[in-house]
Amino acid sequence: MKALTLSLLFFFTAGTEAKIFDRCHLASILKLHGLDGYRGIPLDDWICLVHHGNGFNSKSVTSRKNRKIQFFGIFQIDNHWWCDNKQGYSANLCKMSCNAFINDDLNDDIACAKKIVKSRQKMNAWDDWQRNCKGKNVSEWTLGCKFDFHGSG
């Protein structure tokens, strides 16, 4: 019985572990979904943003000190402006639940990220991008990646 309980516990927790994307694999996915050059933003900037935002973790949820704002998923999309987590006010401009961003399906994350960069803030909507990527040579982020358009690098 103890072995069965441990097996079931492993089964249920294994499915909830975060997927940490490989840099080139993620670059291929984002390129395939049209983010390379989208609104003039090179693919390297997207990869730099994700690296500094959450280290390529698709299920990341973070928050800033003394703030009720939380950030979700691969792009760290915030619950104040872009998604709704049912914990206070949200403009919910992407019209999505924040939980939609904390899984390995990046389609909704990418759709919302495209809406964010269409806003007047563009990439400046992300503090991590401003601090770590803006105005810097970020060409290293896709260096050595091969794009086969099947989501792998």
C-alpha cells in the first residue's frame, strides 16, 4: 500500500513540474509563431527577456515585494494589466485567465505577448527587458541555434 501511495504521489507531482525550455528550442518555437521581427523586435530580445524574467520556466509565477501584482508564465505576464487571476482588479487586456500562462502550451502566452508589444509601452512593459536587454547587444541569445520550424533547435 505504501508503494502504491508513493507511486501515485510521484505520478501527480511529475505532471506539475515546470518545464524549463532549452534556449534554442524556445527560440525555434517563438520564431515559428512569428515573434522574430514582430513589431520590429528581434528574436534575441525575446529570448533575453525570457531568460531574465524566469530562466525559461513555463510555469513560473513570481511577484514583486510589497506589490499585489503577480507575473505568470514564460513571458511573466502580469495580473494587473494583462490577465486575470481573480485576486483583485485586473484590466485583463488579453482576456485570459493568468492560469492559461502556466503550462507548456505557449500559444496563449505568445498571443498575449503580441498584444503587449502592440501597446504604447511595447517591450518596455517588461521591467526585466528594460534592465537587462534594452540597448544591449543580445545577439548571444540565439547564437548557435538551428531553426528547423518544428519547434526544436
